[in-house]
Amino acid sequence: MTLLRLIIFLFLLSVAVKNSEMVTIHYYLGLEWEVPLVVVLLICFAAGTLFGYLSCFIKRIFKKS
């Protein structure tokens, strides 16, 4: 299990190193945010994980009621 975690960590680290260039996120009203691509990917992954977890949690609550 430790070897698998190490392999996954090294893979994600290599993705982060390869995607370190800056991207610009454009908002409404002319607002912009310049951030490394890896940060955008991490935020999207974390948001997807959170929404998936909350979806399963809500289904479990209604199933028990």
C-alpha cells in the first residue's frame, strides 16, 4: 500500500512540475486572476471531490429517514 501511495504521489508531483505555467482566469466585470495551472487543477479536483462526497452524504441521510 505504501508503494502505491508513493507512486501516486510521484505521478501527481510530476504533473504539478510539468503544469507550472501561469494561466489567467477571467471573471465578469473585467476581473482577472493569474495563477499557476496546477493550482486551478487542484481547486477543480477538490471541488469535485467535495461535491461528490456531499452528494453521497445527502443520499445517505435521506435513505435513513
